[in-house]
Amino acid sequence: MKRKSNLVYQTHDSPQDTLSKKPKHHYLVTFLLEFLDWFFFNMPPGPKIVKVSFVVNSQKVLMPIYLIFLIKYYENYSDQMILYSIMHGSYGIFWYMKHVFFPDKFSDFKFTITCAITTWMILLGPYMVPAWLIASRNTMEIVDKKWLYSWLLVYIFGVVLTLCSDAQKNITLQFIQEHNLYKGKQFLITEGFFKHCRNPNFLGEMMMYFSFAAVCNHWVAYSIVIYSWLTILAARIFQKEISLMSKPGWEQYAQQSWLLIPKINGRTLDSIIFYSILGFSIYILVGQ
């Protein structure tokens, strides 16, 4: 019997359904998903006894404590260190609050002890390095404070986008389930944050973690973020996209939305105009 994948995130299908519904030419995506599933969930030895939520939440909750320790130990009270601590530390708290009030089904999965250690070393642990780089003064100091304020703004937009879109998804699914509106049929969430962007939560995550790397201002921090984007995040986005393609209304939804950035008013021309003006405005403000 074929082993079911655990790599499910924000899809309404079962993992096996997702793999079975994708086009055959996506064999590379299949290979990546199955490899990551084995590497992060089923790597021997040992039974699956550790909850994903325990491992992830422990890192998120410990982050503020870790940041305070670094500030005290290195006696680094620079604007760069304080701002990074506020940003990354607050996100750890927000994440745990999200888990308490509207947890992802993903967090209920269990994996082996080996996978728990691997997850810490490969995924969660590296995110603790940028803080150490700043605290130990191994990064280039950001002298121009407007850059710090700019990355703080990016973080705020990112965390709002992530938490609000996750909340919308959770409330929508709960309401539909309680009232049995679709009677077990497949459906798409095409309103609110998801109306013109198919992955607003992932976009928010990318904005947050890039802002962390930018405040750190070190090539190691950028490398960690890019590595995460090209592996785990890319696999999650592709899996969700494949799942969405199998649902009724996909063609219309694909026309009105883009994969990551919002398609303004559901129109390409409006989007080009908006992002051109936005990019030019940012260039003028930051370039001064």
C-alpha cells in the first residue's frame, strides 16, 4: 500500500488526492514532495510520536527569550538589534496565538524523533543565526535609519497579511463545515484576501522573513531565506496550486488572481500601472 504524504498545507484535499490529481508532467514536483515528506516526516528510526506543532511552536515561543538573552549577553542595545528582536520576537508570539485560536491541520501531524531533530537543524535552527550575527556585531551596521523603518513597515504588512488570511481561511472552512454548505463537494475560497492572490499567507511569510534578513544585513541571512523559499515554500505552493486546479471554478479564479502578488482588480493592465507607480514611489522615497 502506498504511503500517504503528510505535506499538506491549506488545501481541502487529502495529500494522496493532491498527488493523484496533478498532471503527469509534474513528476518533478511529485518527486520533491515525496522526498520532503520522507525527509521531514518518515525518516527512520522510530515511530511517529512527536507532534509537528510541538517542534515548531517551541522554536517560535523560545525566540523572544533567545533574543533577550543575546541582547544581555553581548550587551548590544543598538537600533538594529532592538528592532530585529521586536520584529522576530513578536512574530513568535503572534504565531503561537494563531496556533491557539485557529491552528492549521498541518500541526496535528506527527513525525519521528529523527525528523524532529532534522527539522530543527535544517529548517528552524538556521532562523536563529541572523539574531546571533547582529548581537555579536558580525553584520554591517545599518547607519541610515530609514532602511530600518522601511523593513519594519514590510514586516507589519507581512504579518498582517499572513495572520488575517489564515484567519479568513479558518473561519470560512469552519462556517462551511458547520452549516454543511457544500455537502462534501470541493470548493475554492475566492473572496477577501484570496480574491486576487492565491497565496496571501505565503506572500506574507516571504515579506516577514525577507525583512528579518534585510535588518540583519548579512549574506548568511539572505541565503537562509532564499534556501527556504526554493525548497519548502516552493513545494508547499506547488502542492496547493495543483490542488486548486482540480476544483470547480479554477479557470475563472486563475483569470482573476495571480500566484503570489495580488492581481489588482483582477486585471493585468491595472496591476502593471499600480506596481509601476508603487515601485517608482519607493525608489523616490528610499533613494533620497
